Amino acid sequence: MIGYLGIDVGSVSTNLAILDREGRVIAQRYLLTHGQPIQAVQKGLKEISSFLPKDLEIRGVGTTGSARQLTGLLVGADVIKNEITAHAMAAIHFHPDVRTVIEIGGQDSKIIIIRDGLVIDFGMNTVCAAGTGSFLDQQSLRLGIPIETFGEHALRSESPVRIAGRCTVFAESDMVHKQQLGCPIPDIVAGLCEALVRNYLNNVAKGKNIERPVLFQGGVAANSGIKKALEGELGTEIHVPQFYAVMGAIGSALLAREKMNGSERSLFKGFGVVDVNCKTRNFICKDCENTCEVIEFMIEERPVSYWGDRCGKWEAQAKQF
Amino acid sequence: MTTRIGIPRALLFYRYFPFWEAFFQTLNFEVVVSRPSHRGLIEEGFKFADDDTCIPMKMAFAHTINIKEQIDFLFLPRLLSLDGKTCACPRLAGLPEMLKYSIPNLPTILDPYVDERHRNSTLFQSFSEMALTLGKKSKGIKQAFQEGEKAYFHSKKRMEKGEKNPELFGKAIEKDPLNNKERLGKKVAVVGHPYCLYDPYFNFDLLKILQQSQVFVYTQEMIPKEVIDLEIRGFEKDVYWDSGREILGASLHYLHTTQIDGLIYLTCFSCGVDSMIEPLVKHRIEEDGKILYLCLMIDEHTGPTGLLTRVEAFLETLERKKSGRRMT
Amino acid sequence: MKLTVPYLGRIDIFLNAMARKIGPEFVFPPRTSSRTLLLGTKYSPESACLPFKFILGNFIEALEKGADTIAMITDRGPCRVGMYDVVMQQILRDLGFQFEWVVMDDTRILGDYLLRFNRERKKRGASFFESLQAIRFSWKKVKLCESIERKAQKTRPLEVKRGETTRVLTDSLRWIDEASSFRELALVDQQCTNEFNRIEKDPSRNPPKILITGEAYMVINPHANHDIERRLGEMGVEVTRTVWFSSQITHALHLDLFNPRSKRKAIEASQPYLKHNLGGECNASIGYPILYQKDGYEGAIQLLPFGCMLEAVAKNILVRVSQEHDLPILTFALSENLSETMIDTRLSAFVDLLQKRREKKRDR
């Protein structure tokens, strides 16, 4: 049985997916990166491999996410692509006529505009975490409400309170103010959801041409309160795909499938990489006044790649390996 | 000992340096330019710059600090209007004062005021007056001016032919003259202020990244002024900023002649000119629908990865469009 | 034609007076509110300056109210204002509005406007003499408004009952707007004077004087500067500002040669600090504090929109002016995010600083 592996390694979460030749998802994993992408990937691979049929042959691997280069080197990827391309690929796979993809993650958010099967515009949050999941995480801690239950609380609200402020800090003080006035929790939670959506639309999605069908994916897509708030602001139905949390991995697997096209020459190093010894080391290069901080990635004690040098000479060294 | 004239590697250096260098060298001055931007230089300089100003201005602060100890005079021309019709961003004309009041122990500033809209502040006149105060004679000044013009037009011609930044400007980029463009699959125009486009520290070496991705890069310098004027004449407003006019005119030209697959507008946070010009460029391109558009806005928090992701996604779509491989 | 223009102080009073006598019909949007700013920010390019966002919001609301023509005086640089027309038209037409935009920059000569004005007045059947009278009347109204505003600036720090001055000011401006003849206007003038005299004042207070200078739109429009004059007045400060509707007109027509506190004089005063006139209010913002210090003003506040191309230069230089003239200068770079508390905090800290300086001087 032929399969394609996709791995999306982000700063907050790592997700993996394996698709068959027809593009059906046969396995998926979602775990937290916890600041250690290599360990997360190895753990994820170990876990996902236990679900697989014995005769599965991986014919292509794709990686994406902020740690895509590192992961690609570790596992032997055939395709390494940015998150926008990967997410768009997955979205179109499940909804071929999709025109807008809204993605709200833990710390990054994106919007992707698709026309005729091509990404023609996109937006990413830059400095600010407004319009990302972290906004909710902090408030859930304050309110003592688990983030997973936010949705059901929000849906019970009949009149969400208006929480102002572009910034988490301002929003929090406003929220406390409303709490102290005795506003019921569902109304506050619903208000928070609306505030996040407003921030997202004013920030990440500003100036973008949002048209339906609209897909909503990313870790926060499970939150039905946010979905409702989005539908309210945009005035259109929002679709949450079945595999909303692992779309990046699915997209990478699809990209691998597209590239390899059935050929047998995948660079995949096999699931054995879970046991490989990897190390990352950093040092300051003193060869010029830029004093770049260079990151060195080693597999089994051998340096495999370098990042962080402005002049590129360390990177060039890695290409020799 | 030869007198040393210091020129910060910032702002209009990236357009007119060949002129200035030839002018001063012909008059037997030593021209001292600050080092190419690097982290230490920038971090040091930004401390002195006002928060509310744009990054290119802050870089001028940084580069001034880099050379101020090694020179006799600091050259900061106020080039308000070089063609008698358009004007430059007013911040450029206020730069000498902004530096003077923020950085201690600056050498004497040479700040010829050039406004070709008025008879007694032409380029020749202002530069001559400056050279006279430095003790040079008229005959020599005239010759120096001619050398300056020659050098400037020479560099202009090279850029019109497609050279991205003649070696003078810092890190040399692999030349890819026009006859390469058929070999390279994707054609992308990159427009913006020269100091955004040609300082590789500022834009994370964007031009090099593009060229390494098999992209032929078109710039606004490749379009002769007459063509830009023609495009602006056909536009609903005669834009009064020289840089804005050039950017808009070039973008319209590329749009109308459709020789390119995509256009990247490279700008920085808090640029007044770009805040008005970019929406105009974006609108025209999106309305037309044939060229892919990307606006890259760089601010002090921009990191290389964010920029790279955006550029990659942009190029991915260009690839797919050309090869017909849609994502279905 | 239903014409709308951007708010510039009480330009609405001036134009309403004209409109009632000889037309054209002016459609003013509702007074600038948070909805205005919301609309403006939503549809403006993100990096557009604050006046752009306010004015766009005003235009949207005016078009919603039925305006079909927009006019705005602009220039050809060096700041962004000259480009507002193209960019705003693009946005408004994309939103589906239909309108004509009357370009008013110096590419058109005065003669063109006079011709158009003449056409309009003929349409309404008003004679040339009537038109002149109408302009005289409207101008008189504006001057009266401004003298009332100045009275309020002087009275507010002395008022015993907080808010009374503002109440009288609001009433006065309404009466002026409603007056429909020279005679009525004269009566209103007297009425306003009486009302102001009736305000209970504590003459023993010796309020410090602060100058408000900076970018024109921010200085003259209370909705843009968070009503800074009222705030300072209620903190016991006498203020004046450098931008008035009438002074902008007289400066543009070069009629301010003899006013010692004119923009012309302010630009002259800035010479030692900024050799060349960069345009806008930039040089004036540097020179005005120097001039007004001579009149006993103890501090100055510079208002500018965040990212303002010109005032950012002035801001830099004012630091040196402040040092060399021993004049405290506070700068506010306003954006749509600035909250009320932030403004009040900084203003009261500034006022405290001025009080302390006074005490120090007295002790010497």
C-alpha cells in the first residue's frame, strides 16, 4: 500500500498526516511542539507509525511549518514548502471551490485567498498576537474555564458583551471591568470570541477580499464560539473541515504526492529516524562585524546544516554534506 | 592631507552616489562612505533616532554615526526637486537638522539646497556654491560637475540594461543582463524606494533570494524617464513626489506591457509616499487581474522567515500559473 | 448639487451661512463620532495618516446622507494631503458611491473657481452684490465664532462650576449658526457676551498658559485631538491654538503681513532651527512656541498624526528648541489607538510640571 507523509512543525504545535494514493487520510497526529521540534517530530512519527498497516510504503514526504527545513533534513523530505502553500493545498483538496481560508492558530494566524485553484493573496499576522489563539488562552486561564469548553459557553450567550481594545492587554482590563459589573460568564466568553474575530479581521485579514465558500481551520477552529462570531461578522456560513487541526500536514503530504507522482525514489529515511540522535548547537560567528548567531544542526554527531548566517557561507558549507 | 568628505550609505546614496563620488574626487577630495549595513552599525545608530520616523531615516542616523569620526565634512544634500516639477519626501530636506540635534560631535555639514523649481537653487548653482566655500575654483567645479553627470548617466544606463546594483552600492549581486530573461522562467518586477531595494541588510537580500529562485528581476530603473512620464500623463493625477511618480509609472508600464508575471512592492512601515502610492498600484494590478501582486512591508520586527514565507508563497503561485498546475 | 467638504473647525457654520443665502446646498455629515473613525479606519489603507481616516469617514457619512459632490482644498505636496483625492475616490467608488469630485489644488487657477462660483450663484438667482454680502456675512460669523472660542479658552480655567463654559460655548455656536441676518448676528454677539459674563469665575486664579501647535487638522478639530482644549481648560489651564479657520485663509491669500503672531512670523522665527521652509505647518510648529513664549506662555503641546511626514521633523527639532528656550514642550503623536486615560495622564503630568516650575521660580 502506497502512502504519503506530511509533517507540519510549528512553534506551538506539530502535526502529522499520512494519506493514501487517492488522498484519503489514513492516519493523523496532533501534538504540542513544546519548544523542541526534533523531539516533537520523533515522538509524532513514533506514535503515528503504530497505527499503520504493515505493508505501507511511504513514497513521498513533505514538510512545512517554521521548522520545515530542519524537519526535512531529519526525515528526508522530497518537498519542503511554506505553510501558506500547504494549507491552501489541503483546503482545496477537501473543498475544490474554496475561495477563502481562515486560519487561526495558537500564535500565528493567516488568511489565504484562492481563486481558480491558485493562491492569489494572503495575510499573516506580523508582530502582534491579537487575532490569534493565545488571546483566548490567557483569558481562559484568568476565568478558570478550560479552553476546550469556551465554545459551549459562548453558544449559550444571548447577548455577548462588547470587549474593546485591539490589544490583549486592553481587552483584559475591559473584560475584568465587565466581570466586576456582574456580567454572566457566557456573555463574557462570547464577547471575547467576538473581540478575537474583530482583531483578526482588522489585523490579519485587513484589506483582503473575503468571498465564500469560507473554510476555517487551525487549532482554534474547534471553538464553536469563534465560528459563530466569524459567521456573524462575515454574514456567511463558515465550514470547518473534518481534519481542521492537521491541514498543514495533509497539505504537505499532498504536495509530496504531487511531486513524486508514484515514483519510487523518495528521500524518506524511514521511520527509524525516531531513534536517531540529533543535536542543535549555536555559536557566534566572529568572521565579520555582523556577529551572526549561527545554528548548527547535527545528526549522529555529524553537522548536517547551518542557519542564521547573513553571508550564507555556513549554509553553503552544509550543502556539501 | 586630502580633505575627507563623508557620505552615509543611506537614502539617496542608493541613487546618486556615482554623481557625488565623481564630483568630489575630481575636485581632489577623498570620499569616505560608511560600511555596508550590519547589525552592530544599525543597533548603535537606531538608539539616536526618533521613534516616529521611518527605517530608512533611522539608517541614515546609523550610517552617519559610523563615519562621523573619520571625516572632515558630512555631506547631506537637500535634494528637494531635481527636475523642477516633482518634489522629494520632505523628511529628506529636514535630515541635516534632525541629525544635528540628535547626534553630538558631528563634523561640519555640507547641505547644498537643490530646488530646480527656483532659479537660484539649481543643482549646478548649489553644488558650485558649496565647492567654492571649500576653496575650489570655478573652472575645476565645472569640470567636476561634468564628471559627476557622466558617472551618473553611466550608472543609469547600466541599470536601464538590467544591472541590479552596480558594485558601487555594496554587495555585488550576480549580474543578469536582459538576455538572461528568457532562460529564467519567472519574471517579477520589484518596485519601491531605492534605499529599500538596494540595501540587502534592510530587505534580507530579497533580490538575491529572487534571483536564486530562477526569477528575472525587473526594476523601475530599467524604464527610461520618458516612458514613465508618458504613463503618468495617462494617469488621472500628475503625482508630485519624484519617487512615488517613478514607482507608479513603472508599475503602470509593467502592467500595460505585461512582460512580467508578478510585481512586488517593497516598502517600509511609516512611509508617507508609499502609503498613498501603494493602494493605487495595488488597485490597478488587481483590477487588471493578469499579474500577481505582493506587498512586502518591512518594519523593525520583520524577521527573515516571515519575509521568506511570503515570497515563497508568491513564487509558488507564479510557478503553478505558468505550468498550469493548479492545486486541485 | 449637494456638496460636502471635510470638517475644518467650524467650517460648517461658514458654509451653512453661504448656503442659506446663495447656495450651493451643503451636506455635512453628522458630527465626527466613533462610527466615523471606525468607517474611516476600516476602508483606509493601514498606513494612511489619521486625518485621511477621519476625512474618509466623514465623506462616507456625507455620501450616505445624500451628498453627490465632494470638494477639498489640497496642494501639490510635499505631504500626503495632495494625494487624498485619487486614493479616496478609488475607495469610495469601490464602495459603490456615485459622486463628482471637484479638484481644488493649485493646478487650477483662481479664475476657474470664480467662474464656477458665478455659475452656481446665477443658477440660484442671486445677484453679484448678494453674493458678496453673503461672503461678508459668513466671514463675520466665522470671526464671531472664533472670538467666542477664544473667550472660552480664557474663561474655562477660571470657571467655578465645571462645564459651564462649555455649555455656554455650545449654545453660542448654535445661536451664531442660526442667525440669518447681520442684525440678528449683532444681537447674538451681545447675547453671547452677556452669557459669558454671567459665568461664575474665580478671578484669583492665575492659570498657566499653554500653546497648542502642530499639524493643522489635529490642532483645529476637537474630535481629532480628544477635545484637548476643554480638557486643559478644566485642568485650570488657559490655552490658545495656532490654527484657525480664518488664519489659514488669510495666510493662503498672503494677507497676514502685519500680524505679529501670524504663521509668516512663526516661519521666520523657526529659521535658526530649520533653514528651509519644508511646507505644511512644520516650520510654524517650531517657530510658534518661540513667539508665544514672549507673551508669557509657559509650555507648548505639539499635536501630530502618527507618521506625519512633516511634523516628525518638527518634533525632532522642538526638543532642541525646548532646551535652548527653557520651554517645556509635550508631543502627542495621535493614532486611532490612543486611549482617553493615556491622554489625561500625560496632560495632567504636564500641567503638574508647569506648576512645579512656577513654584521654583517664585521661591528664587
